[in-house]
Amino acid sequence: MSYVSEMTDEVIRNMHMIPAHSIDEAISMAKEQLGRDKVKITAIPDGVSVMIESFDY
């Protein structure tokens, strides 16, 4: 998952996401990772207020 934000790259990586510095960069990264010409985008307004919790199964 790529993340576009003003947060530092280190903070984004610590949240287990890949930093991108623009929407265009994030889209290019997704296309390359998935090997597709088109990708779906999820926008989360005020995303910094969303808490992410991960679990080991």
C-alpha cells in the first residue's frame, strides 16, 4: 500500500506502508507492483485519524 502524505518517509514505513510523494507517483508504483495499466484507488479523507491495527495469524 502506498501512502501520500506530508509525514516523513520513516513514519510511513513504520506504519508498514510505502511512501509516495505525489498521487502520480503512488499510481505509477501501484501499476508497476501489480503489472497492470489501470489500478483502483482508495482515498481516505483525514486518514491520519484512522487507526490501523495489525494481527498475526
